[in-house]
Amino acid sequence: MRMSTVQVATNTNRKEKGFRLPPELILLIVLIFTMGFFGLQNSNFLSVASLRILLLSVVFTGIILIGQSLLIIAGEFDLSVGAVASLGAVSTAILLASWNMNFWVAIVIGTLIGGLVGLLNGVISIVVGIPAFVTTLAMLFLARGFGYVLSGGDPVYPLPGDPGVLAKTEILGLVSSAWIFLFLFLIADLYIRTSSIGRKIYLVGGNPVAAKMSGIQVGKIKIGLFMLTGALSAFAGILLMSRSERADNVTGLGWELAVIAAAAVGGIRLEGGRGSLTGAFLGLILLQVILQGLITIGTNAMLLDAVKGIVMVIAVWLAFRKLPQT
């Protein structure tokens, strides 16, 4: 019996779909090959000590990446994350050094300050209607400037007590900051994959009109994600403060671009609606592997930012290229 054209097309589409690998798996394969390549160039690259350094180097931007990734999936982004990280660190350090506040209470307040900045970003962008690019860029300067005013432009140290307890406590061969990062990423990824809120975030970013028609409160979800991103940014700065046992106004410089680059490399569509935290995590690790590998084989450090830019452009091109119609 001769099959109809529709049946043939359907079977062909099924075969094509069968050969399409998940983006996260493709990223994992690329990551493994990249690590293998640099490992062949320098045997120390894959040592336990080198891999530990690799993980520790992405802890702070990785925590921010959680909120930024979800925000991008929802169709927004935040350029103020690095400045908010600095503000969170400086505010917490001043509460400790000048006000002699309890360590854990100061951490909570510093994190809440970041959430408040995120709330302002969300309200101005979503309720007032000023685009997030303008709002968060302005907030970048405001937060950075306010941090300078609070600290007088100088690093805040020494800090009383044992400020390193949050970030430098060693557990099973890894410091606590690495465990905090991995825990937050795992919990966030599982929650977004399994909860109704996660599905709403994807719908808000992919088709906001349909989301509104289905009764989803698009504005509240976006504002909530701005708050989450601000709080995580401040906490990342506080974690770095704990690790270095001081707070610097230069904390977080360039982090906003680093996390957006990681999200793009990780397969998150910058117009929203597609991507995953797992992909963002792999993108973050892949970028750091490339940079750390180039340093290991003796590449000029001045070229590293250029390499990061090239990788980001390629990743965005792959994300936006037209796929075959099915």
C-alpha cells in the first residue's frame, strides 16, 4: 500500500526529531571535549586541584546566574547585578564593622537590600513602563554610587568576629561557598522543572499575550523575578565578602555581562521563553573552562575577553538561527 504524502512527511519529521539531541546534552559533550583538549595540552588541567579552582571561580557569578537566567527566560534582564552585589557586600560589612550587628542578621539585611533594589527595578520596568535596559543600567550607577557613599570610597575592613565562616568553612574537601552555590542551583532547577510557577515563567517569556489571556499575572511574576535576581546578587557579593573578609566597592565589576554571556552560551534564548538552568550552568562552566584552559597553555591574558566575546557571539548565533520546520 502506497503511503500518503502526509504520512511520509510525518514519518520524516519523527525521524528528524529522533536525531535531535537535547541542548544540555550537546553542551555537556562540548564541555567534555573541551576539557579533554586542554587536558591533553597540560596534564595538570584535569587535576583535582585545578577542577576545584574551576568550581570556585564560578561560585559568585553562578549564584547571580540563577536569577538572571529565569529573568531572561521571562523576557527581561538586569544589568545592575554586579553593582547590587557590591552594595550588598558593602552594606553588610558596614553593619558588621560600624554597627557591631550580629553576623547572620547582617547577612539577611544585606540580602534584603538587594531584593529591595530588585523590587525597584521591577516596578519601574513593569508598572511604570520604562524598558529594563534603561532602568537597570541607571540602577547600576545608582547602586554603585550609593555603595561608594556608604563606604567613603574605601574598602570596609577589618570585620569583627569570624566573617569567613559563611564562605570558607571546609566540608568534604570543598569550601562552603561552593556547596551553597551547588545547592541553590540544584534546588532552583528542580523547582522550575516541576512547579507550576516554572511553567508560567516559560509561558510569560514565550507568549506574554497568551499568558495574560490564561489568567497569569505576568507583571507580578516579572517583578518577583527582579526581586529574586537582586537578592541573589546581593548574597553573591556577601559571600565574596565572607571569602575575602573585606568589602570592596569594585566587587561585581563586569558580572552583569559574564552572567548574560553564560546564559547565552547555555542556550537560553535572549528574547525569552526557552532555555534551562542546567544549560546556563553548563554554559558558565564551559566559558570558565575555555578561559582557564587558555591561561594554562600560556595564552596572552589580554586576549581572554576577546575570546569570551567570540564564544558569546557564536552561541547567540546558534540560539537565533532558524531551525528546520517540522
